[in-house]
Amino acid sequence: MAKLTADPDLCQGYGNCLTTASDVYDIDDDGKVVLLTDTIPEADRARVEAAARSCPVRALGVVDG
Amino acid sequence: MTGTVAIVGASVGGVRTAQALRAEGHRGPIVLIGAEPHLPYDKPPLSKQFLAGAWDHDRLALLTEADAAADGIELRLGVAATGLDRAGRTVELADGTRVGYDTLVVATGATARPSPWPAESGVHVLRSLEDGEGLRAALAETGPVVVVGGGFIGAEVAATAHAAARPVTIVDPLPAPIARVLGDEVGRLVSDVHRRHGVTTRFGTGVRDVVGHAGALEVTLTDGTVLRAGTVVVGIGAEPAVDWLAGSGLELDNGLVCDEYCRAVGHPEIFGVGDVARWFHPHHGEHVRVEHWTNAVEQAACVAHNITHPETPVAYRPTEYVWSDQYDWKIQIAGRPSRAAGLDLVGDPSSDPPRFAALYRGEHGELSAAVTVNWPKLLVAARRLITAGTPYEEGLSVLDKLITPATGGAS
């Protein structure tokens, strides 16, 4: 398992994370990231890491859980 | 795959290609070559948070030495590529050394068009970290700022200079500069952002000359007006950085010409990524070159896949996406609004701050593009529908669920 982090203060609502991992990330009415889950299985890790790396302000993290 | 991948260009496209190659299982050496001496850094904040002084250098880092070591990426920084020996599969560097490759990734980006005017000093462009440092220091001085060019970079610099309490005038030969991208109607609404924030605009007027030096510059406009300025910023576009490929035999025409898999035409061992690549977009049916951060990131992922999976390459057909933060307006654009056949405006452009969007109908009756101001949730939903090729009316009815609670109707 890997743990997800998201910093809504850094988030600018650019939305890149949702193009590859809309099962994990969502956006609220204020344009801030919402985590739909706190952990992901290892099988999803590469894809979700790519989604986290697509954040222009590095608001997202994937860490060993 | 175990061969050596040489990546020329250490900005976001090159760095993300290197990282994605490891994520895709590439085991061979990766050499990342960059002309600048710094560790790789991110450019979008240079016209915003970095320029404003809110972020410092460490917030710009794209790849640390530890990141590079952990991924087995060899860094060759501070040395520009000067030539390519295609037959010998080697890149020639400015210090006389050579780097051999089995696969080459061209990610040299674009360089700012220089100021064509003869002023001694005080005229800035904004592309590199040095440019950003120089302009940041200049904005800490006093005196009026004249920004030449009302595109994204010019508009963001104008907003940042305005926030730094410098009197700002922004000049552009077009009546609504952003109309180049958004079309006339929406271009006028969005270009009005400057006037609404008290920044002087001289749109529809060109610049004839800039003379003087830092702190005492004179900008002469095509209508004869002379603007005095302490600092001048020139944001008049960028050119793909392909000079080092002259004579290499690669097809160069407004960038490195690539096929739909981002391979240089006729040379399947060479790929293009980011601002420098002009590739065949299979959905648009033409070659395109895109100078946006998100494109470099997405194209890097596609190229890394195609290098590591040569038997099952994926065509690169992204939905274009770019954002721009100006004053308290967050402007987001998905798709190609300049090619649309019609549009609907939703939301309220006159509220303060405004919250509105334009939804564009494509030539084939599809939802082809969206522009939002201060409405990220709507942009995310529209971007997904555009990528799916959703018919326009159907897309509008899906988006109406987001629009109605806020504004009372889509059209």
C-alpha cells in the first residue's frame, strides 16, 4: 500500500491530476483538490505517481504506507 | 530496453522524460544534458511567485542531485549541445566532449525572441532563471514599467509588477491581445483584466523604438506617443531552439518535425518533447507545436512509453491545456478555442472577481474547447468532455449541472 498526501493550501485547481487519476483525486467547488482515498494498492502506484508529478505546484505526494 | 538514452534539454520536458523512462522500466543509462549550470528548475513561477519574491530558488527545483542519483540519471549540466552526428549516434557538446546514444530525445525548448530595440540596459525578456533574477531585481526598483506584448507572459508580468506597486502600461499591436488564442469576443473580455485592475493598456498600438538605459528609458509607440519607463519587459514570443541541429539531416521547420509518435521524421531513434517538437497531431490532422508546461509533461510520458515499448507505440493526441494567473483572475484554457465555430458564454463576467466561462463548438459539432475564469471545477469537467469527443449539446447539458447552481442557467 502507498499513502496519498494533498496540500489544499498549495493546490491552485489546475486539475492535471484528474486527467490520469480521477479515481483518486477530485476537485471541490472552491477549486481545491479532494482525496477520494487515503491509500492505494502498489499496482496503482506508478499511475498515481505520474498524476502527482503532473501537479504544477507539487501539492500532491505518494509515500510508503 | 538497455541502450543509452541521451536527453538534450534539462527543463521540464527533459526531466520528466528521464523520470518516466525509469517508471516505464528502462534499465540502460540515461544522460540528461543541459546548457544552464543550475540544477533543473521549473519555469511557470518565474513570471508569478518567483518574480513577486514570494518563492525562492528552492521552490523551483524540478530535480535534485539526490533525485537524479536515486533514478540513475547522469547529469551533464552547464554544457550546451552544439551538434549532432546522426550516423555516429553522438551528441557534440560545447566543451568538446561527446555523448553517445542509442536513443536521442530532443527537449531543448524555445528561446525568447530578443528585444529588437537598441536600448543600452533595462530591457528584459523572461524565459530563464537568469532572466527571472534580473527582472525580479529590476522590479524592486522604482519608476514606471512598460510591458511590450499582451500574451500570457506579458500579462502575468504586468500583474506582478502592478502588485509590486509599480505603475504599469501594457502595449500590444492587437486591440485584444489574448484574442489570438480565445477569439474576438472572449479575447476582449479576458484582455479587459488589465483595465479592470487599474493598469494602463495601449492595445492596438505597436512599439517603434526603445532607447535609453535602466531607470531612464523611452518607449516610442507607432502613434508617436513616448512612454517613460524605468523598466521595459519584452514578451513577444519564443522560437524553438533547434540551431544546434542545423546540418544534422533532421527535418526542421518551426521546430523538430515529428510523426504522431513524436519520432523525428525518418529517424525512429530520435524523439522530440516539449516546446521544440512539432509533431503530427492525429486528432487535429496537422502538425502542431505547443509551448505549455502540461504539454511537455504529457508528451514526456508518451515518449518514454514509446521508447520502452517500440512494438506498441502510442500516438500522442493531447487535449491542449494551459493556465494563466493574472491579478485575482485564474484563466484556464482547454482545447483549441481559436478554431471554434461558435460558443456560449456562461456565468457572470461583470462580478468582482468574475466567474465565467466560454464553451466552444467545434467544426464537427463537438465540444472542442473551454475557457474558464475563476472556475477550476468547470474547467476540469469540460476538459474531460473535450478529450472524450463529446457532442456539443450533450457536453453542455452535462456541464449545466455545474453551472446552474451558480448562475441560474447555461444559455
